[in-house]
Amino acid sequence: MSDAIKPSLGNLLQVLAPPLIWFLHLTTVYAAEALICIGPAGAAATMMAWTNSLATAAALAALLLTAWTLHRGNARHTQSLGSSRFLHGVSHLLIVLSLLGIAWTILPTIFLPTCA
């Protein structure tokens, strides 16, 4: 791979990481709801609570790791110019949007009964 392609691939992954984390969280929570509700109803509430807690904790940890990596990379290049600065800003905004998306995804599972 040439040197010109490496930064653009890194920037693409940096920008796409937060929405992918949000997508994986959304998919995990709703797929778990569908699969758990197929089984016996007695343990469904407990299994959903654990699944939601673990999926949310993993997604938040991944977003924090992404934000920390972005901040660490931005600290090295404090005077970055042009598109690199723009991509850092977009990445920060996508992290915030993904946090809101994760909160929005988890709200129905908190307030609605399991398998309703």
C-alpha cells in the first residue's frame, strides 16, 4: 500500500467507527430481543436486562476508546490543517451522535415491558 493511501484509509476508519459501533449496538439489542422472546417467558426479562447492559457497556467503552484515540492523535498534530482538521471535527460530532443513538436505542428496552 502506498503512503498516499494509508492516511486516507485511517481517516475513513476514524470517521466510520462511531456509526459502526452504534449500528452494532442497535443490531445486538434488537436481535437479542427477538431471539430471547422466542424462548420461555420466565427468564426473558433477566436475560434482556443482562444483554442490554452488556451491549450498552461494550458500545460505550468502544466509543470512549475511539474518542481517546482521536484525542491522542489530535494532540500529536495540534496544528493540523485542511481536511485533517475537518475530519477530526466530523469524528467528534459522530461520536456525540452515536452516543445519542445508543441512548435512543436503549430507551424502549428500559420503559417497555420485555417481549411486549
